[in-house]
Amino acid sequence: MPLRVEIVSPAKRLVDRQVDMVVVPGMEGNIAAMPGRAPLMLQLRGGVVALYENEKIIDRYFVDGGFVDMGADHCTILADSARLMHELSADKAKDRLQELENDLAHVGSRAEDPYDAYDRLRAEIQKAQAEIEASEGHH
């Protein structure tokens, strides 16, 4: 029994196909969706979504976070943004990471609500780090 996977971002629908398994980057770690699994909804962190057929990875996508709805016959990923792995750039992500870390160092002096700004910056830093790791591991 195959699993229908959809990867959707505000910009476009990237994937709508049948696979054997999907591994997604959950906040607590990677988690697999397979046919017959109990329903589950999770928040995603920045990382790689891997699609499997015949126990082999057939495609990989980078997501910047979002949510996933898993069920017995489906895995629907609602991503903040999603890209094909070849679209990633470690250099651009490193530049963005440096800017974010600089912003984080000065968050107390610039933000009206430093705690909210700190949380947003930490989330953006995690996404940049995940993109660097994914792009360097892919090439």
C-alpha cells in the first residue's frame, strides 16, 4: 500500500506522488511516515525531507519549517518554504547566518520586545544552519 506525499509551500505545490516512506525533520528529530501509521501532526524544523521507494532515497527537498500531517495513507507537508536540494547555496546560507548572529548579538539594543526578537532570530539561525548542513552534505 503506497503513501501519498504532498509538499506544499505558499509559493507552489512541489510534490504530489506515491512513495513507500517519507522522512521529515521534526522539532524533536527526524520521523518517518509509512503506510498504516497512526495519525500524527508535527511542527517541522528546517531540514531535509527524504522520499523513499524500494528502501532507497529517490528525492530530497529542503524545508524551512512548517507542519506535517501524517496518516495511514498520506503525508502532507505544509512548508514555510521548500526547495529542491540543488537550489541550496551554502555560501548564501553562511552569509545569512553571519548576519543573523550579528543581529542576535545586538538584539537587546534594537528590539522593542527583545525576547520575541531573540526567539525569531534563533529560529532563523537554526534554518540557516540546517541549510548549510544540507547543502554541504548534498554536493
